[in-house]
Amino acid sequence: MKHIKSLKTRNLKKSIKGCGECQTSCVGNQSCE
Amino acid sequence: MIHQYQNNGYNIVMDTESGSIHVVDDIVYDMIASLNEYSKTSNIRTVACEDDIKAVPYEEIKEYLTDRLSEYDESEIAESYEEVAYLIEDESLFTDDLYADYIADYTNRETVVKALCLHIAHDCNLACKYCFAGEGEYHGERALMSFEVGKKALDLLVKESKGRKNLEVDFFGGEPLMNFEVVKQLVEYGRSIEEANNKKFRFTLTTNGMLLDDEILEFANREMGNLVLSIDGRKEIHDLMRPRRGGQGSYDTIVPKFIKAAESRGQMNYYVRGTYTHNNLDFSEDVKHLAELGFEQISVEPVVAPESADYAIKEEDVPKLCEQYDILAKYLLERRKSGKGVNFFHFMIDLSGGPCAYKRLSGCGSGCEYLAVAPNGDLYPCHQFVGMPDFLMGNVDTGVTNTALRDKFKLCNVYSKEECKNCFAKLYCSGGCAANAYNFTGDINGVYDIGCALQRKRVECAIMMKAATAK
């Protein structure tokens, strides 16, 4: 694209389709994997 | 929801619900602002079915855009709209909010306890002026946790974590090293029950450093997954807020120890962690100071204090603090460019591998997945609620008996807070801190406005840094 550069991001809407394995936090910088 | 802002020469557009972030040129930046207005009264896209989304055709919107973008050539407007339409149809721009339908089911799920904060010592050898624990004593008498209470807490965690393998235990205070023998005993006990219960403990320790010595450091490097070293920054700032009980400063005692600790851990798995207050609104200088001392993992965070405290952050301080975050972001980028990068906790963000929407909506886990244990074995939703009678949840003998309170925390999420629903940062901060909300509004579902303003600025800076370093 000439006018837009999209950063690589996780698609949060697809993530709706919740394992609960992530640790507690005190969220933004957490990494799922 | 679209949020767009300019920072450090970058035009940034965030599509809140999808998590997409776009760095755009001036014409697209202006076009998206116009389209955002348009979308308030007209459909910017049609949804035939989930996988068939069409942006409004250019011919239908041409007049609207050319009127509002008159400084650009029509051919350039058409070309730019083609790119914008592609993103709309790709569901990474102007996406709908569908999370409210899902969050109710998720918050009703059965939760397990994942982590405990052990208040190993309600005693401290410093008299920090801003300590929410009241010089480490938490609204009560000085107390040290016994091995027996700590052992019951670990047993409770093993039981209440059910099938989960990875468990986290924070040694907290007060000053945990004032009860170091019990810390050692509990780590040894934890390790001894891991295999039989198919568990793996990750221990962390927070310390003011006054009692840190070679023996403790060797132990911490062997057993602690994370080490938090409390230091506020420049000597005069640190000593002003973190004096010993006799009034003398503590900076000169701890700095050599902390430098040694950071080096001995290979500059990984630790944080030097400071607090800034109304007394150092130029806190970027404190971050710089810590970086220049050689620390590579740094967190300097705003104090949360009653409005009456002379060191409390005030509403009128917010613009100055936001300016400081901008200065800091540029400084960190420069350091990174010169090969001397450091991590700043509140600017760290994982855009591609971050948590799923459920985690982002439901927040930190306090009160249900995370509990704090007082020295006498009482359970509280998190370390900031310890000692508050209204937030007593049970004890290590009975487990959680106040299930109504647990359920209240479980239901505390982005969609339980009216102010969060229309905030672009909601999927990065997850509704903020329940304890801060309670302390400022009397309700865990309230919001702490100053904290929100600073959080939004930090998210903007963190994303700008991602834009600046994107390949």
C-alpha cells in the first residue's frame, strides 16, 4: 500500500473464537504464547 | 471505534475492537477523520454475512470526501479511499464491537486460583512517605508470617488451582527480607510438593534492598523468576520519599547492591521499580538516571495517594506528565537506535502475540484468580486491599468463604464500567486497577480519572514506539 502501513497485530475478533492459561497481571504487555 | 493521534511525526490510527493499528500519511489521516464523522450517521460498510463485508462504494461517498478534503487532488482521494476500503473489508478498520455479548459468558466461567501474594512481613526498615501499606504495617500491627501459615497458603493454592500446572507466588511486604528464613523455608516446601502435585511454582520477590546480601542474592538468582528492586531514581528524589526510620536516606546503601543484582541476573528477569509523585513531575529524568546507572529493566510509576497528600498527583499535573511520557518515548528510541536499549515496563506492549480478547476484557484476576494472604492467613482480593475488613475473603484454613465478594470481582470488567466502553485503551488496560478505583470512588467498578489519562498516554507512546521500530 502506498498510503497505509499496517502494524502486525493479533486479530482480537478472531481471538474470541479464552483458554485461561495466561498468568495474572498487574495485560497490555503480556504475551499469550 | 476509531482512535487517531499524531505523535513524534507519526499519524497513527487504531481500530479498537480488532486491535489493528495503521500508520498512515496525511491524506488518509484526514480521510479517516471524515469517515469517522460519516459513520455516525450513515453506514460505512454493509455486512451481507460474516465473511462478506463491503465498504461503501467510492462513487457514493465521493462528494462527501472531496468536499472535506479539498486540499487534496481528487485522483489522490480516490486512490487513498481504495486502500481504506480494503481495510474496512478486511475487518481492520471501522469494525463493530461484539464483545459485550461474549463477556457475560466468560465472566460466569469457573475460575481457578493462579497466584498468591504472600505478605511475608508486615514490617519494614524504611519509612517511605507514599507507602499504601502505612510504613509496611497495613492498617494493623507489625507482624511476620509464620512458616505454618505460608505452608497452608501454598497447600491452598495447589488445591484451588485444580488442573493448572503453572502457579505464581509473590513474596511481598512490608519488606520480605525481614522474614527471609521463612521465605527460604516456603520455597523449599513449594519445590518439595511440585512433582507429586504436577505443579510448577514461579516465585517472585520484591525488596527495598536494605538487607540484600550475597547469600540472599544467590538464593534469589536460583529460585526467583522475577526480582523487583525498589528505587525511585535520582538520589535526592529517592531519599526524599524513601528514608530510613531514622530519617537518613537509603539510596547510597542500595544502589551498589542493585547494580550487582541486575548484572548477576544477566540484566533479565528483574525490574528496578520506582514511584513518581508530585515532587518529581520531571520523572523522565529519573528513568534516564536509572538507565545511566546501567539498569535495563525499568519501571517508574505514578503514585496513587489520597488527594490530601502533598505528594499526590493532581489533575493539573496531567499535561506535564503526558509531556514527560513523550520525552521518555523519544529518549528510549534514541537509546535503542544507539544499541543501548532499555525496557520501560509501561511502554512494553505485545501487539502480535498479546493476550486474547477475553483476557483483555476481564483484567488482572484479582479476587478470583489472584489472592493476597496476610501474615495471619487472612485472604484478600489483592495486596492493596489487605487489612480492609470489608474485603476479607476467608483465610488459609477455610479457603474463600466470601463467595459474593469473589463473584463481584469476577464480574468486574471493561463492560461493567460505563466510562470504559468508549475508551480506545480498554483492550490494553482492561478497565484498570480495582483497588485504585475503590480508593478514589468507593467502588471497584469506578474509574480513577488521573490514572486513566496517564494510561491512555502511555498506550499512545508505546504504539508510537512500535510504529517507529516496525520493519
